[in-house]
Amino acid sequence: MKFLLINAHQSIEIITPTQKKKATKNPWAQPLGLLYIAGVLEQGGHQVEIIDLVAEDIPEEKIHRAMSGVDAVGISVDSFAYHDVVNITRHIKQIDAQIPIIIGGPHCTFYPEKSLLDVPYADISVEGEGEDAITDIIKGIEGVKPFSEIAGIRYRKDKERCVGKPPNIITDLDAIPFPARHLVSKYDYGKFGNDYLYKPKFTSIATTRGCPFQCRFCTRHIVGMNNFRKRSVENIVSELAQINGKYGSVMMVDDNFLTDKKRVIDILDQIIAQEMNIDIVIQGARVDTADEELYKKMKQAGVKAINFGIESGNQDVLDYYRKGITLDQVRKAVRLSHKMDFLTVGNFILGAPIETMDHLQRTIHFAYSLPLDLVSFTILQYNYHSDLWNEACQAGKISLEDGYSIPTDSSRGLGNLRYQDLKTFQRNSLTTFYLRPTYLLRQFYRSIKTQDFTLLHMLYYARSLL
């Protein structure tokens, strides 16, 4: 069979050949989930093409060309982009009303009971991990296996929405084929604007699935998220060896890559022993894993950046979130990362239900006190199925009819602060953070020391946004 897979993880639009085409966009990361599905399909002898709508706007004529000879279409859906997916699927059905459209990804996993309602032109929706499901879906399309016997799907039959078997969780991650990265080689990933923050070409790798922690704001209750699973060191190193030489940088996209220290050291030792020449970016790291010997080995293996989920500069807020970390651990981790010359990123959340403006001021001053290179100050969202969401639902403050992600706002009884006040505080805090003389001097010194002026260049061109 021939498959067309589409990444729609961004608000997009279908434009006609007579309309002016927008400039090509620079996507940050490869659509890893689709690449895993493509790897399974290719292993099964199927033909696959991928279109990444984060990287480009697709005119109608291009969709027509891409669909030539296609037997099925798969689309990955994010909740904030599902309205656009409706337009895409409508257009596909106008081209071929009989072609099966399969949707999956975050939206279908978070809201399985609503996925086929939200995207009415889709025929099949996949909840959870799709690598096993896609093989059975092919059998269903071919009439070999009843859809009712397929795990993790919802499907249409005679205009009715039906449910298959409960979704499975893949326990042996080593059994999954490596992502089919060659299918997106036409796209240029890893850019912020016109600059590469890391060495091109840029790709990503997942060494675990799920998370063993229980942060209050996290939607860990979705399929597989609260079931922490790890790939073997041998399997990971084999994929890294395949990447080495073809890509200059790789991002470890695990929620908590450093959780198992022994396993990480084994991976790093193999990278060093095989003399791999690839820059490593750690997307998710807990501050309580910081250890000088580990960080020295990370530096030796080629780690260039690390991203910490700090969340707050108040211990009572961290405890409320059930982060299980302390402010001293934050200080140690960030300072150690800075000492190793890693690009150090800190993420903070504004607007916990117990927070006041005094809390927020302490968080901002705490962020200023740390040698962070990049920061994000995001406003707390009550995300569907998180503990915060469930608690607010039980209190009658929100319901699913209000949406899938609700920002904290005292006008709705969600927290002590108004959303608009938080937006103003967020904007002012970012401006102050990046325009501080001490910060700019530190970045200049860091650039001289590392002979890497990329971040300074980016900050210069982003000054109009601050």
C-alpha cells in the first residue's frame, strides 16, 4: 500500500494555486511520531511519503500530486490545530471520497471519545501509541481483520462511530523500528528564525516513553504516560550510530533523560568510545539529577544544551505542584550546567492556584539570580486529565465544554490572579530578563569563551520583540 502521512502540528491553511504562497517556514523539530509510524510501514513493505505542514504551506495542486496513487492518508493532530485538520481532511475527501483517513497524535490520545466528532471527515482515530495499531489497521482496510478487534482505535461504520479494543501499551521499545528520517530530509529543522541554534542537520531521538513522576499540572493519565519504559543502551547507541555522520545535532526528547544515571552513563561511554561527532541537546532534565561527574561525562560526550523544568522560585509552589525538588537543587543544577558551558534553559510556570503577586515577584527574582541563557515564562493551563483539571471539574469551575486547555484566571475561580495581569507580568518579565546588563555581559563573555556567537546574534534580531 501507499501511504501519505501529514504533520499538522501547527495552525495552517490550504491555499489555492492562484493565491500568493507564503514564505517557507522553518520547523524546529522533526515529526518523530510520524517517522516512527513510517518506519513500521516501510518495514512492512509499504510506500510512504511525509508532508510536514509546519515546514510549508501546501497549495491544492501539491496535495493532488502527493495523493496520486495513495491508498490511505494518516494525519497527526494537535488539539490547537484540529480545526485546520478539518479543512485538510475535507479537501482530501473532495479529491477522493473513498480514501481512508486515519488520524492520531496528541488530540486523539487526549480526547479519544471526541476525536471523530472534532474531525468529521476522518474514518479512523488512533488512541495512544500507533506503531502496533497501524499494522492492524492495514489488515482492517484490506478486509483481513475486523476493525472491532483492533486495539486503540475508533472508527466509522455505516455512519456510526464505533470502538475497537482497549489500547495496548508497547512494553518492548527495542522492537520498534527506528524513525524513517530520510522521508523528511527535504526539510531544514533546528532553526530559530534564520539562525541555527545548534549544529545542522538537526534531528531528535526518544530513549524512553512515559514518566515516573506525578506533577500536578501534567496530563500523565493518558495512555502510556504513567507507564515509564526504557529502551536498552544497545538499541539507543545503534540508532545514534545511524544518526552520526548524517546529522550534526540530536535532541534527546525524553521528559527526563537523566532519570536513570547508570543507564545514561553507559550511553555516554558508548558515544565517547565510538568517537561520535554529534552535538547533544537534552530537552528534559530534572534538577535533582545534577551531579558533577555525570555532567563532566556529558560534556565529554558532546552535550551542548540542557533544558530544566524549574517552574517556580517558591518552595511552597513547587510542593503544591508535587515537583519533588528544592530551590537549592535548582541552584546547583543550573550553576553546574553553566560551569560546563552548556546552553542552559529554564522553564517557569506563572499562576499556580496558591500564587499571589508576591510569589511571582520571587520567581522572577529567582530566575534573575540564576546563570540561565534562555528562559520561558508560561501561564499555567488546566489541561484535560491533569490533576489540576480534575480538581477544578470536581469543584464545578470548569468542564470539557469549556475547552481542552483552560488558562488560570481568578475571574473563573481558577487561582488568585487575573489572566490579563499574568500576561502583562509575563511580557514584562521576559523583557527585563533579556535586557539586563548583567545578562548581556554574561552572554558576551560566554560567546567569547565558546567562540559561538549564535545566541547573541539571535538576541540582537529578536530585540524588537522584547
